[in-house]
Amino acid sequence: MGKNLKVAVVDDDTEMGRVVGDLLEDEGYRVSLYLSAAEALVKFKSDPPDILITDHKMKDIDGLMFLKKIQSDYPAIVSIMMTGFGSIETAIEAMKSGAYHYIVKPFKNEELSLLVRRAGEKVSLKNENASLKKELTKSFSLESIIGKSPAITAVFDLIKVVATASANVLITGESGSGKELVARALHNSGPRKNKPFIAINCTALPENLLESELFGHVKGSFTGALTDKKGLFEEAHGGTLFLDEIGDMSLQLQAKLLRVLQDRQIRPVGGNNHKNIDVRIIAATHRDLKIMVKDGKFREDLFYRLNVVPVRVPPLRERREDISLLVDSFIKKFALRNGSKVTSVSPEAMSILMAHPWPGNVRELENVIERATVLSPGDTIEKKVILGSALDEAQQTIEQLHADRPTLEKLEERYIKMIMSETNNSKEEAAQILGVSRRTLYRKERLYGMVSADTPEPTDESHDKVN
């Protein structure tokens, strides 16, 4: 461990500094000696150490003042105070000034070695925590939403514009497409990033418990309410509340949520007093809320309150250019986590991954790659490992393509028939998977003789796309 750590020894006693330096160099530390705090501070600007060992009494500056300066300017440095005044008061003052520990002169070599070794462990722990914190922020930052396709780039651009605003955002997209990741990127890219990000799935709890979770409750308001409970709106004060699967919220609770959005106040269940809140709302759903509004299943006024800024997360089939990038990222993530040697995917395996329709989107791809990194015996994920998952139909499609080299028109016909079969001939679901309108799907079905000529053409163009 010593070889990786830099130690600065600051002491105006040349001989004492040399003795300490020689001892630590023999143990593998990279040691720098300074005769004054001023000299050390100048050097630290360009090359700060991991561990600082400083004397208590020095000519140019008191050691305690020096420690306070170090703690203020270089909080990552772990400091040890050397003192010839072994009083309790000196030790306490050293700790208050930011020292990790202190040692009384004269001391034994073993005593200093042990103390520096423990300081090194603290450095490693600090570095690990900083790395984890950085990785956590990176995991939900804009840059970590992996992709270069036009579809995902459009989402990037929208996040950059919307993140600094306080307007409500409605994120739509299929299950597994990454809606919460987008919500976290919006939060972490904006002025509320240092405040709480609180997420709740509106499907996960029954109506009465969801109301209590959102708004809190007072003691005795219902059976089991043994104490007052703060709701998630309060927990998220100053930050962001992410309401996932908002389309599954009951109409009664929708009305209460609407009132909160209008008044910016909440009232706990069973309470009489209102509390002001400052929360940005980001909601998400895989449902089509416009259709739910028409069917009377979602409040129109709430829809427009939430849908101030709409963000659509594209399904993976609309961003196939991103599959290889996602695969590389997942391999690095899961190989490290599981101690796997996997570093790449064979061309045959990648062709299967590219051909799969990914109804479970990025989440499904992530699961497949995690499983493959665990099961692969070598450093490359091969076709047989991928086929052990739920991708057999993709392989069958590829083998069929290779068998008779169909035209593009014939390939389109086969693919549409495969999707219709997988969805049990659900026109709406098939159209969504294919990324076309119901009317476009109907025209293709007629073209390929899948419906009779007298079948009426759909008239609802609410989902039409340019084709």
C-alpha cells in the first residue's frame, strides 16, 4: 500500500524530519521533506500529499493553525500531529484542527509505522468513498444515458434545455426503456441536484397506503398509524419527486394530487393543518394518458398539469445503433461485479442481439448481458450463451434470412407476421412494437394478404407517425 501513497513531513528540525522520512521511505512510501509550513503550502498547490505529518511547534507557523489551513484547503489529506507536549489538551486541539491522530515525541519507530499505516487505510477509504460517490452521480448523469442514435440524442438535447427549469415533466415510454434514468438525469443536471430525489412507483401500493406515503399522516388517523409520519412530498422538499407509473393512480387520489399541484400545499392524512412544499414533479408512465383521458380513466386537468414538458423515451428497437454501446457498457459493469473475464461479444452473438425486438427494452438487454457474463467460460460471449436466454426466436429469424436470402419486401412481411403472432394478433400492441400507426399496419396487412379487402380501415390517427 505504501508505494501508492505520498507522505509530506513538515518539521523545522532537519534531523527529526530526516529520521521520519528515512523510516517511511524504507517502508515504501514516497516521502517529501519540508522545513516550513509555508514551503509545504506552496508545493501542495501542484502536488498535494495523501498523508501529512507535521510538527506542533514550528518557527513560521503554529502546527495547529497549519492543520486548520490544510483541513480547509485540502480536506482529503489525512494529517498526523507530532508533539513534544503530550497533554490531553494538545491532543484535543489537534483533533479539532483536523488531525487524524497525534504522536508524542520521542516515539518508537513501530508506533509511527502503525499510525501511518492506519492513516493510509483511511486515505484508501476516503478515495473509495469519493469514487463511489462520483460513480453514483455518473450513473444518473446525462452522460451515462448511453447512446448516439438520433432518437436518444433528441432526449439528451431536451434534458439539457429542461433541466434548469422548475416546470413539471411527463416522461412516457415503454417498460424498461429508462424513464427513471431520464428523471434522475433531469434532477442531477439542474439547480436541485444537491437536494433530495425521491422516487415512488404508484403501482406498488394500494390507494390508502399510497396517499399516506405521498402526504404523510398523523397519529391515530387509521389503524396502524401509531406515530406521525412525514410524507414523500415533505421528504423531497427543495428537490424532486418522481411519480413513476402515474397512469395507475386512482381517480380519487388524482384529484388530491391535482390540488397539491395547484396550491403547493399538502395536508397529511387525518390532519387539519396544511404544509407548504417546494417540489419539482416528474411523472412517468408506459400508458397513453390521452386515451385514458378520453376513456375517463385519467383526469384531463391533471394531465395538463403534469404534461407541461413532455419527454418521450424511445424503445430500444427505435435506437438499434445504441445496442453495441449498451452491450459494451453492461459487459464492463457486470464483468467487474461478478469477477468475470468477459471483455467482448462474438460477431455471431452480436448479430442475434441486433436482431432481437427487445420488448423489454434496455432492462431486458441488461439482464441478458449480465447472465451471459456469468455463464461465459472465456473472455468472449459466444452465440450459444446468448441463445440460452429468451432470444431463440431471433436466432430462428436469422437462420431463416440466411436460408433463402429474401427481398426486403419479403423480409418485412415475415417480420410483421412474427410480431402479429407474438402479440396474439393485437393490432394496437403490434403497431407499437413495429413503430407505426394502426392505419399503416392495416395497409401492410392488406398488401401481404393478411386481412381481407373488405376489412374496414382504422380511422383513429392519434398514434400516426410519418412513414
